[in-house]
Amino acid sequence: MKRIFAFGLIAVFGSSLHAQTTNVRGKVTNGAGQPVANAVVELVLQGSKDTSGTDGTFSITRPGVSIGSISAPLTENMRLDNGLLEFTVAKLSLVKVEVFDVKGNIKKKEFLPNTQPGVYHLNIAGLPHSNGILIIHASIGQFVETLHYFPSQKDVSGGNSQVTGASSVGARLAKIAAAVDTLKVTAAGYSSKKTGLDSYETTVDVTLETETMGAVPKVTAKNATTVPDSYNTAVANPGKMTTNVRYPVYYYSTSFSSALPPPVVPKLTTPVTKPLNIYTPPDYDKAKEYPLIVIMHGITDNPNTWLERSNPKINTMFDHLITSKTTKPFIAVFGSGTIDNSVNGYYAFGAELAKDLLPWIEANYSVSKDRGSRAMAGFSMGAMQAVSTGLCTNLKEFAWFAGLHGGGGTAADIAKYVEMQNPKMYPLYYFYLGTGTKDSNAGASAANGLTTIGPYITSANFSRQNNVTGGGGAHNYPTAQVSLYNFLQMAFSPTY
């Protein structure tokens, strides 16, 4: 065993794979040693999966197959997990890392001009910090990310600085025994975890850490009253808006009820098909996972209405937000709240959202399965859906919500139904209500006293804006678009 001190980059992947039998088994538990059921356990390169049982055990078996040589991961990527910054380098690249405290003081700087392909770990946890927050600006060639590190007490105590089987290849760079694959484990209410495997014949016990309120990012409310005029001009490299995509729905209902919670919806034997529109960002890469926002339309409208009535064009606004790095690249899905363009089915949409729409999106587009990277917003009746069928029903699936010219329910209802969804495990990251100057009362019942009713919605994760002037400040899509412009900057900020 060789100790790799604090800021050594440690290569953990890069090997040729050969025909062999897969027999990876083990147990998934939480920090208290209790088994975690229904955890999805995946061999990333193979694509083989299993789900843990009630006792937490899993087993992925597969006959001997020929697996092609994989000398390095295919695309640049980086992620922060418990104080370890993980890089995926696809080709010989310049890697730069700068770490600052919140006052802008640089704590560490690394410059590695010729980093070989592979996956590397960089220990952030061992760095000194004044108030528990570090800002990390990192790049792999032209791929750039800005991340915030909120250390837990365990990380503050020093982090992990030992790597088994390491061999030195440079002052800052060290390479360990090659791994053949990555075991990725995800479970509702827990932070996902990746573990490198050096064999397909092995036992791996995985401990997952519970998602807690402490992981909630600190959000600075955005309150612009107009979208910049420059956003009317198309960008050089735009994203793509795909319209009239059809998907099957087994949990559609025409029942109407404005009361919370939404009605229970039985599964149909034969699905109906519904349309949606999907925006994918510039240079969309299926090998990467993107944040997701589901955007709902108003009554009598459909998924095309946002595109038809927005000003500037909604997809052009998205392009500007992304290319200016005001937001991270994201995928936007414009859902169909009903079939007959009436109130029928609006409040039953929560079942369809969780059981039909999200699984279909995950199967067809490269979206993040992390609830912290998922948002829901809507205009008018769509705002009521975002609140009643999103915030009050699907907090497990989304962490960010916005009502644009609407609310859905009273503040007392919202607080009650949020508390019923285990917000300690599934914390609300942010809830935003936005309206124009000529429609300033929209959503008032949802906002009135909301931050005083319970402990889970406070001034730290809720704000209401009613002074939007863009679009005339009226009850229309261009005015709601200003609120969406603000919300996207909060939900998909590059700083977390």
C-alpha cells in the first residue's frame, strides 16, 4: 500500500477487457448498517443491472462474453462525491483545478498539461476552509465545470488519502491497479456511489449515505423583470427542439378534482399516446447526463404553446442561458397536461408524471436520475400542476419547483403535503412563484404565510416575485417566460 497525499491525481481506470464470466455480488446497506432494498446496482461498462432485495443483497451474473478493449472512458466528465473530485479524461488533455474559499482566496491550484486518458480522483476534503464551503473551478481541455463543496463532519476530519496498489508516475499523478468496470449504486433517498472493480469475480459490499438537508445548495433568488434583448438573436450553435414526440401513457385519467392530494389513478390495460416537445442543448451528448426540467402549459393549450407564444423564442432563450454559462446545459420537456385541453386530467397528472413520463424520458434521453438535478415548472393551470402534482406529490422525484402565474392549493395545504413526503430525506431545494405587475395576485393563496407554517419551507428555499414587466406584465406566456428565465438560473446554476 502506498500513501498518496492530499492533492495527488489518482488514475483509476484504463485497461483492456477480455472474455470472462461475471459474478459480482454483495450487499447494500446504509450508514446505520441496515439493508437498503430496491437499490439499482449497475456495471457501467457492461450495462448489466440488478436490484437489491429486502435484505440488501444483489447479484449480477453473466456467462463469459467477449468485451472489447476499453483503454479509456469515451467522454470528458467530472463529479464531486464526498470530497473526491472525479475526472474522466478521454484523450491527452490539459487538466486545471483551482479551489477557492467563499471570499475568493485561492486554496489550491493544479496545472497538469499532459494528462493521459483515464479516470482520476482528486482529494478536496483535506483542504483547509474557513466556513465549510469551497468553490472548485476545474477544466479538462475545453470541458469546464464549477462545483461547490459542502463538507460533512467526516470530510472535515481529513478525508481519505490512501489508495491500494498505487504506483508513482509523476510528482502529482499516480496510477493504481487497472479497474475493469465501475459498480454504480443508486437508491431513493441516498447519494449514489461508484466503486471501481478490478475483477468481474468479486464480492462488493456498498454503504450508501443518506441525502440530508445539509446537502441542499444555498440559492440566491433571481428577480429580473425582463429577459435581455440580446436573447432575441439566435446563437451560432443552437440546441434542438423536437416537436410532437409521442409516448405511451398507462396512468392517464380524465377525472377532475382541484383538491389535494390528486386522485388515485388506476393503470390502463391499453395505453393512450400523448404528445410532448423536447429541447436538447447544444452539442447534446448521449454519454453525458443532463439536468431535466418538465414544463407544463396553461388551460386550453398544449405543448406547442410555449414555442408559439414565447418572446423571445423559448428554445433561443435556453440556448443563450447555456452558451453564456449562465446555467448548466439541460434538457427541457414540454409535457401535455391533458388530452382534451380542458381541466380534465390536470390533477391526475402526478401519476402519469412519475409512472409514465419520467421512465420514458430516462429510457430515451440522457437525463440525470438525481432528484437534485430535476425541476418542474408551469404556466397558469400548469403552475397549479407543478405545485399540486409536483411539489405536493412527487418531491421524491424533483427538488426544484416553479409556479408561473399560478399556485395550486393554499399555503396550509402545500406545507401539509410537503411534510407528508418525508422532506428530511427528500428536501425541497427551492420553490419559486413568479407573476407580472398586471397579474400580481396569481399564486397569492399558495404564498400567503407559507414560510411560517412548518420547518421545511423557509425564506431559504422559497421566494415570490410579482413585479415582472416583460411581456407587458400580463397573464401570458412572455411574462411567465421572464419568471422561467429567473427560475432556470436558480435550479441549474453552474455553481452547484
